[in-house]
Amino acid sequence: MNKNKNWIYVLLFAIVALGFFLRFVNIDHAPPGVYPDEAVNGIDAVTANNTGNYQLFYTANNGREGLFMNLVAICFKLFGISVMSLRLPAILCGTLVILGTYLLTKELFTGYFSDTRKERLAIIAGYLVAVSYWAINFSRISFRANMLPLVLVFSFYFLFKGLRTKKWWDFALGGLVFGLGLHTYIAFRIAPAILIVMLVSFVLSREHFLKEYWKQILIFIAFTAIAAAPMLYTFYIHPDYLISRTASISVFSPEVNGGHLIPTFLRSLSLSLVKYNFWGDQNWRHNYPPYPILDVISGIAFLFGFIYSLIRLVHLFTMRVFKKERNVKMDLYVFLASWFFIMLSPEFLTNEGLPHALRSIGTLPVVFIFSAITIDYLIEHTKRYSWLFRSISLFLVILLLLFVGLFNSIKYHIFWASKPEVASSFENVLMDVSDYLKTLPAQKEKFVVAESMQRIPIMLFNENLPNLEFVYSGQIEYVTPKTNNFIIILTDKNDDVINYLENKFPNLELKETKDSFGLSYYTLE
């Protein structure tokens, strides 16, 4: 048994290491460019380091919970300001989700499956997260949403472990992690609904549940409140922070649904569901359009695991209601279904940019648990056949899993990362300008014509560059060099601006510089 456990630990380490590698390798160039929303996080982190004012909530860019930006600030202090350090928190969160998915899956099926089977199921789930294109992609972008799956898997892991062990510290840890969720991403605010659904399920499936667990429930709530208290107080003194642009894109808004709530809702729900298997997010930052966000094998496995779990849930719930039969296995399927639909709701309750792989990132771990259920089911049901059939089947499953890893890795790192559409969506030309500025002499006056969001990546990576000034295209008359040693850089081609500058500075020569993706910036010197 110890020998088998050692092999499991080695395999788990290899999977986590592979996941980290796929998230970290070539991070400076894939994705190409730094999207302005990422750079805003970096600017907040730089400001926090410079002022010592590490905030719980940063108000720029429609307002964002502060934990992620503060982690970026720590990385900047440790490793300096760079693309790698900007994205390192996302990389680490994405890597830890692999471990968390393994631990949670193993805990969920403890008592239902044998040790060997639950380990196999957990390893498969962790592996699928490690090599998922969807997971790899977002783990390489400096978005605070990457913290949501991490908080969910570990808080649920400690919660279910506590239900099994009845140890108060498991509930305390689960509560602390869950409370931290309020500091991560706006979509977390719907997550407590999962706990409410689960409480109802526990009461239905377990006799005297409240009598037996009331102390542990209070411990979980207390530690959740402790972790969430700073943000709750922040929202109390700044209620405007709770307002987000989500209200303006909600399916419940008459301006959005046009008086047709049900058709609008059904359309949003269907688009949210089809992205896994049929038609994915059409945003090049989020996906590889028009393909679904899951590869064919993971997608089919998810679909079967999802349907199987719903069927089991309906059956067990029906037995409980009509025959008064209690079965704790109902909790498992209630949990998986409620997690999926509740964390999908930030997507299907809006009506903008659908399908939207980022808003539904809270479903990521449970999607691959569903996939793992199918693959494990197939392996388990080969036991009734001959040794030869079992061996061939297992070999084919391993081959398919290796194919999934290879397919998604190549899809991301070779095909997607080299697409001009990706470079354009991440505004790679802004990093071209940023790199070019570093090559110019310090004494040279540098005027960069860029709008408010486009200038942010350039500012982030040229914080201390001397003689650098930014000008809006609508205020081009403010380009007033003090010497003849100056250069004007335009992040895109604006004929009106160029004509104005050429008339004002007739001795300057316009030059276009193209990068490897065919994107251009322009200089007047």
C-alpha cells in the first residue's frame, strides 16, 4: 500500500509540475502582448508598492477586489516589474487548482469508492485541469478571476473533509478560505448559494444533521466572517463599490431583454452551455474561436459525466421525497450540479459577449470532475471482461489522455499563440512601443500618442523612463518639444493626427514599424 501511495505522489507531482510548466514556459511572449486590463492591475501594484497603501478594493477599471493586485505587488517587489512577475500570481493560482482538484475529488468520493478508484478518479481530474486549454489560457493572463477556482476547490475540500472527520480545524480552514473568496472576483458573490443548497441536501440525506454538526457549522460561518470581514466593512463604508457594470448587462434589465425576459434568459443559458462542446467563446483572448473551450475527448467525457450525475441526482432525490430513503450519496450529486449551475450563472444571467469563458471560470474544476467521472466509469466497467481486454482498454485510455495533453499544449503554444488575431486582441503593438522606448537615448524627448487604456502597458514597463510624455489624440496640440531632439510615437495610424503633426513639424519623417504579427506603430522623427 505504501509503495502504491509513493507512486501516486510521484504521479501527482509530475502532473502538477507539467501544469506549472505549461503555464509558465515562454510567458513573456505567449500570449503576445499585455492587455490593458492586465496592465491596470500592474499599475495598481506599482502604486501600492510606492505608497505603501495596499488596498482591499481598487477603484480603477470599474473597481476590482484587491487581493490579486496585492499579490502582484509582492511579485514586483521580489522579482522586479516584468511580464513574468505580472502574471506569476495567475500562474501559481492555476497550478494550485490542479492540486486542489485532486484533493477535492479524492475527498468527495471517499466512502463511495475504493481507495484505488478514488485515487484514479482524482488523478484523472487533476490531469485534465493541468492540460486543459481553457485552464492554461487563463492561468497565463493576469486576471483576478484566476483566484476563484482556487478558493472554491480548497474551501470545498476542507468542508467535505470536515464532514468526514468532524474535526473543527477542517471547518475553520474551509471557512477561512471561503471568506477569502470575497477578496477575489465579483463572481464569487454568488458562491454562498452553493452552501445553502448543500445545507438543505445534508438535512435531507442525513438524519439529525443539524443536531450533530451545528457546532462545526458555526465554526465554518465564524471563520468565513473573519476572512470576509475586511471586505464587508469596505463595502459598508463604500456601498458604491458593490455597484458594477453587471447591472447594465443583466438579462433582467428591460433595456437588455427588451421586454422578453424568458427568451433572453433561454438564449443566454443555451449559449453558456454550448461553449463546452459545440461553439465556444468568440473572444481570442479567452478561446480559440470558433471551437468549444474543451477538446473533443474532455468535452464528450464532460457531457456524459454531467448527464449521468443529473440522472443519479434525480433518482436519489425522488427516492428521498417519495420513499423517504436517505442516501448520503445524494449530497455528492447535489453538490456537483449546484456548483456547476450556480457558478455558471454569472455568465447566463448576463447578455453580453456570450459565450463567455471568463465569467464561467468558477465552473472549471467541476467540469473536469464530470469528465473524470466518465473516464473512471469506463475503466471500472472493463473489470468484467478478460485481462487482455482490460489491458487494451486501459492502454487506450492512457493513450487518449496523453493525446489530450499533447493536443491542448500544441493548440495553445504553437497555433493560438502565433495567431495575428491573438496579438491584436492583446494589443501587442503596445509592448512593441514599450520595448522600442527602452532603446532610445535618455536625453531624447519622447511623445507617445495613445488613449487612456492603451498607454497603461507602456507606462507600466517604462515607469522611470526619463523625458517620456503621453498625449491623447484629441489633444495633439500639446506635443510641444523643448528641443530639436525628440520623437513622436503613435500606437496606431490616425491620418488626422499624422497630417496635423506633419504640418506642424515639416522636417519630421513618418516611419511605419511592423512586428512579426503584422501589427504596426508609427514614428515621426
